[in-house]
Amino acid sequence: MSTAGVPLPTPTVPPGASVTPAALRRVLRRARDGVALNRDEAAAAMTARGQDLADLCASAARVRDAGLTSADRRGPDGRLAITYSRKVFIPVTHLCRDTCHYCTFAVAPGRLRAEGRGAYLGADEIVELARRGAALGCKEALFTLGDRPEARWPEARRWLEQRGYDSTLSYVRAMAILVLEETGLLPHLNPGVMSWAELARLKPVAPSMGMMLETTSRRLFETRGLAHHGSPDKDPVVRMRTLTDAGRLSIPFTTGLLVGIGETLDERADTLHAIRRVHREFGHVQEVIVQNFRAKDRTVMAMVPDAGFEDFLATVAVARLVFGPDMRIQAPPNLVSDAECLALLGAGVDDWGGVSPLTPDHVNP
């Protein structure tokens, strides 16, 4: 998609923007006291740099440690435990109807054909992947796929129809049952936006599901040239409806936000608080992922700078302070260096998410 005439935004927001030193000191004092930050305080705290950022991270780590201690989450050596899920990634289909400007997961049918790949993984391929994962000690099968590819691609509709499925979600449901029955791996489903009825139909075949909220910014969705323009499933209202419906159905759910795709600090803080509001009502969010933007080749945003690490670190710490001690806060370890992983632990992270001994992270390789 052409972005002529529309400058892509720099993800990292300049530190200190519109926040006075006195205001930041007040927010940091509240963070030291373990107070859950409101929306405005969260946005202000994200501007912390230098010693202020170190203080913010220390406050977040104390809140995290209080939660782990209260839950008695300790390893065999008695230390507080940082968790991960040993899983196998199952990329059901790389086809997608959306055109997110940072995505390398979605692939057009022509490229799949050129690479000798089918529109979808077949049942035998999915079970074989799951079996190999189970043999390596995996407990979970993460189903990853594009949103409703049959709504855009005739090749997807044809593939499904030839095998007796009326939709991608119907195929995912059948494959979740097959993987559970054949391998014992627990399906975790990430099919994107779903209606209440679709969520209800998938609930019996998966102990958990997920969908990144990513951002509540309508600006990024409505403005030509920005990250989510032209992607119908990235409408924040639609994504919030899925997150809310999952709560009404009591589905354990993973969600989170992307850092550095052109959002403002206020928009970022609003995203965290939108997740907190729906979780307070239904109690179904099992973890919040804070994911940093990394520019990838062959995408519209290939030349956009990566999210600055201090910006990312401050957002992770703020997420911990917004959600408090009982929420699992996750950051993807494969998108940062080993040293940065240690810094994230110091900012309140307590979970690394899915780690596979077999398959790459197909969404963020």
C-alpha cells in the first residue's frame, strides 16, 4: 500500500514531553507507595529516564515481588519464580485479510505457491508438529493464524470448501480437538477478532485463548499511511468487543499492547487502562503482554525506528503499576538482548510467554 505524502511516525515519544519535573516526581512517589497509576499518571510515568526510570522500575519490581510472594510462587531453590510456557507454535495459515504495516506473518497466496506451501497446514502436518513438540516436553499448542482469510482470498475459501469447512474458525476448532486427542497438548487459540458466538463455539475445545488489543488508538486505524489503516480487524472498538465477550464467557484470555507503532503516550496509557477496566469487570485476563515494535524487512514500516528500549522499559514498569501484583506481565524475550531481558525483569516482568524447543515464533521471528 502506498504511503506517499503521509510521513510514518517515529514510535519513540520524546522523553519528558509535556510532563513537568514536579509532576513526574509526584507520580514516582505514588509508584513507590505501590499505588495503581491512573491513566494520566501512567502516561506521565512513561516519560521517566535516567535515575527516574531506575526508580520507576524498582517500584514496579517491588509490586511484582509482593504478588509472587503472596502467591508463594517459588522455584526449587526457594527464589521467586519467573515463568514461561513450553509450547509448540502451529501456524495454521499465513493468509490474512488485514494489511498491518509492520507484519511479516501474513503472506499472499502467490508467495505461498512460489514457496511450495499450501494455503493452510493440513491436519497431518498439524498433528505431526504437535507430536514432535510433545516428544520434546511441550505442554501447549499455540495456534497462530491470520484473521478471516476466506473473506479476502478465494484460495482460502476454496481450500476450506474442498475439505468441508465453512470457515477458518471451523477448521481451527476441528484441529484443536484433533491435537488434544492425538497428543494431549493443550490448545491455546489466537484466531484474532471473534464474535460472542464464535468464542462460545471454541471455548469447549481450548483451555485458553488470546488476542492482542495492541492499541485503542483510532488515529492509527483511520489515518491513511499509519500502522492499522486498511485492516478491518484492527478497529479498536471491534477488538475491545472481542476482549469483553471473552470475559462474559469466562474464557481465560491473553492480551496486551504494542509499543512503538506510532501511538502517543496518552494512547498507550489508555490501552493499558482499557484492558484493566474489562479485567476488573470479568476477571478473565490471565496475562498482559507488553511487546516492543521491531522494524522488519518487506513491510511498510521497514524504515521506522525500533521502539526505544528505555521507552519500552518504562512502559513495562507502568504496566506492572497499573495492573498491580496479581497480574502476569509478559515481555517477549526474543525481541531484546540478554542484557535487556535482565532489565525487563528489573521492571516487573514475571513471565516470558511461549518458548518453543522446536518451532520459531512465527509472528515475531
